Amino acid sequence: MTSILVFAGSTRAESFNRKLAAVAAKSGEAQGAQATLIDLADFDIPIYNADIEAKGTPPDVLKLKSLMHAHAGWVICSPEYNASITALLKNTIDWCSSPAKSGQLHGPDVEKDWGDGFKPFRGKVVGLMAASPGGLGGIRSLSDVSKLLLNLHCWVAPEQFALGRAGSAFAPDGSLTDPKSAERVAAVVKQVIWAAGRLSAPSP
Ligand SMILES: Cc1cc2nc3c(=O)[nH]c(=O)nc-3n(C[C@H](O)[C@H](O)[C@H](O)COP(=O)(O)O)c2cc1C
């Protein structure tokens, strides 16, 4: 079974991107994948600073690196701030792509296991979505996150979705009210499952 990791680049309680991530995870399960929905609020990760890192990579960064590595595909729901991605999402990607340091927190195994900064990213198939109260749905953030992920040797799925007017897009139960939007989410997730299943297969 193909596994997908789903998360949003916002920790806001009523975040549209967190809601969209929940819809995507549900769609993944409905399409036969094993979907893990995580909330970045559950990870204690400071703003990146090499001095902090030199004392030992924060344990929650290692936890997130492991989760990323353990899933064949990811779906990221990226809010748009000033036509780009949020500081939270950039910070998360920066920490998780930085070679881990043992410092005073960990034994040498941490550098053996996570000294390759590309390890959590290489070969991952990533589906991108955005949600915004604006009409463009946050689509401009997707080209920026795509650039970062390609640089880290992820395979970005061509199918993407930006949900505009997100303030009125969700029903009280968290589902999308417009079936066309739900179909677009399902199409992104479907492509991630399809491609991740193929890319994670052992080479002949
Ligand atoms: C600093 C800042 C900049 C923003 N810039 C944009 C923008 O460029 N485009 C856009 O569509 N929305 C922009 N917004 C509005 C966000 O899309 C909106 O706050 C959205 O709800 C954030 O995502 P979330 O609901 O998942 O937290 C901005 C919001 C903030 C706080």
C-alpha cells in the first residue's frame, strides 16, 4: 500500500489549508493509500539558527525527517503570504533539509542516519495545493514551494489545485461544498499515489 504524508503550512486553528489537508488525507484513504495527516503545530521546531543546530538538531526535527522519509509521497497545502510561502513552511523545509548535528543532544548515530540533508526529500512525489480567501487561491505560493522541493530532488506532481474563496468553501463537517473542488483535490492525491507507488518500487 502506498503511504502519503499530508500537512499544511499553517498552524492557525481555523486554517483553510489545514482543512484542505484533512480533505486530501481522507481522499487518500478513500483511494486505497495509507494517509498520515500531521499538524506542524505538534512539532516543537524553532526558527532555523545554525547555533541552535550546532548544539544538537531539535528532536522534533528528527521526528519530522523520519516521517517524511517513511512516506513515499506527500501532499502539502501551502498558504500564500505576500505571493510566496509562509515562514513556517520555509522554516520546516530548511530544518528538515539541513544535515543533522549530534551536538550535546544526540549520539553519533544521528549524523550517520541523518547527515545527508537530501535523505528525507530525495525521490518523494509531492502533490501541491493551496487555499486562500482570495480569488487566486494562493496559487503563487505553489511555484515557490515547487522550486524548493525540486532543488531537494523531490518529484513535484504536475496536477495542482488552488482553492479560491476558501472562506466559503468548507461545510461545517470540513468537507468541500463544491463537488468540482473535491474532484480537483482527489485528482492531485490520485496522481501522487500513482507516481509514488511507481517511484518507490524497488529498481529491477
Ligand atoms: C502576511 C500575510 C500576507 C498574505 N499575503 C497573501 C497573498 O499574497 N495572497 C493571498 O491569496 N493571501 C494572502 N494572505 C491571506 C492568507 O491567504 C490568509 O490569511 C489565509 O487564511 C492563510 O492560510 P490559512 O487559512 O491556512 O492559515 C496573506 C496573509 C498574511 C498574514
